[in-house]
Amino acid sequence: MSLRLTNMDFKPGAKLASDANLSEVAAERGIEFFLVAFVDLKGVLRTKMVPASAIKQIQRDGAGFAPAATHMDFGPEAADMIVKPDASTLLQVPFQTEMAVVMGDCYIEGQEVMQSPRAVLRQQIAEIQKRGYVFKTGVEAEFFLLAPQSQGCQLAVSDPGDSLSKPCYDAQSMMRRYALLTDIVRMPTGGVGPWRLLEQAML
């Protein structure tokens, strides 16, 4: 049986400019809520949910966060950290199309927070370009597919046939999850798609 992760008819819109009007984009694409986000020093995605009706103000003024409440190198005395969304990072969630994620740049008292991962990456890209290189990166997205064992909500690996001591790259294990894996490949991802899939203990 195929597990449908998303509306396969969903088509992500074209990539936006950094200063695109997110309020207009929301009306055009049916977006009701934005997750204005940044990543802290431990790789935790931090967000505030902003209704589309307020995104114009947030795009202008930014969303406020207490930096000491995240894994940033600031104490409780620090001023609020303002995160200004970069519209070019917009990703409409394929399985919940009324929501979109937009990454932002971090500022405190008007100064960019240079320890933020986005600022560090921007610096490194600029430095590597000076040396004549192109910076490329990829993400290995690992996940566990679990199923409840009983009404007591105990979880177990969802593939009852997964009993190998070394299941990585096993063709039979992969084919048992063929429908799920092909759904993942077909899932609209806003231009960021999978390159290859492999099986590791029923991933």
C-alpha cells in the first residue's frame, strides 16, 4: 500500500528575489502562515509562526527572538535578536501547502549577528569565490519509519521483515518499501530533490 506524503499535484512556485513581497506571494500561492526561521549554533531550527496578514510588517521590521533562549552565545542581558526574512529562501510545505518556511538573517541593535550560521556560510562562500572555487554542499536526510506495536503506543521498526544484522543496501528490504521511497522521490521539494536512496535498517 502506498503512503502518500503530499499532494502530488502541488507545484512549487518560481524562486523569489530576496526582497519579493511576501504578502503578495501569500495571496498568489494560498499561504496562510509563515515560519520565520533561523538556525542556532547547535543546528536547531528556531521559528516564529507569522500569519500572512502580518508578514508585511515582519518583512520590514523583523521577528524578535530572545537570543539567550536559544543556543547562541548571548546571555540574558542581550537585546532582542531580530530575524529579517529572506524571501529567496521561501519553501512552501508540500504536505501542508497553507504553510511556508522562510529563513532569515539575524540582527541585534542593527548589527548583523556574525556568529549565526547563515552569516558564517555567507562569509565562507565569499572567501572561496575569491580563490576561484564554487562552494557545493548536500544534505543526508536520515529518518526512521516507525509503527505502533499496540494501543500502548510502544513503537517498533515498521517493516516486520527487517531482521538482517546488516540491512544496509539490501535490495529486498528496499523493494519492500518501494512505494514509500518512490513517493519521496516524486514529492515536490521546491527545487531541492533527492540524488539517491538507500536502505539502512528500514529507513
